[in-house]
Amino acid sequence: MNEINKEYTYYYRDLYNEQCECPSCIKFRNNFKNKYPKVADYLEGLGIDIQFPIEIMDLSMDEFIVYYAVKGKLKEPKLILHIEEVELTMRDHETASEAYANTGMKKPFFIIEVSNIFIIIN
């Protein structure tokens, strides 16, 4: 990756949505960093405020997929990384519509889909 604008990314908020306050989204935001500290560190290293994904999808009571937008360019149209048990799929603005493209962020940007997230609270 190159040409990432960390400051723009950090202060970016999705122009179409406000932060959801449903129980599932609150559960994700309250527990993600503690459950997956290496993933959180990686995302924060890109300038992402992990408390403000552009989308949090709960697939079940305990499984989540989240999306973040990053201002910048990828070296390839699509990259996949694995950190801890989590998969991070990065798509440039040309291929972002495979997952989530309605960001309101001006080009160039890329979307990070973070999947295989399991947060179980006993």
C-alpha cells in the first residue's frame, strides 16, 4: 500500500450514516479492540478510528463483518491479509462495489472488509 492519508482517514465519517446504537453494534465497538488487538493496531496504523466503521454487520449473535474506508491507493485492486483469525480484504475504489462502495469519500480510496470476527460475551 502507498499514498495513505492517515489524518483524512481518521477524521472521516460516513456521510450517509450515523453511528448505530443497536446492541450488536455497541457490542462490537466495546469489545473488538480487546478481542483482536493486533487487528486493531493494524487498522489504527492506517489511520482508521476503529470506533467508526462505515458498516457493522452482525451475521449471528457473535459473528461480525465490518467495513472501513481508507483515503489512499492500493498497489493492487484487491489484497487479502490474515491477522489473528481475522481476514482483511482490501478493495480499491474500482472494485469496492463487490462489498461496500457507498462511502461518500472522494477517490482515491479503498475499502477494508474485516471478516471472521467472533465476539462471544459470557
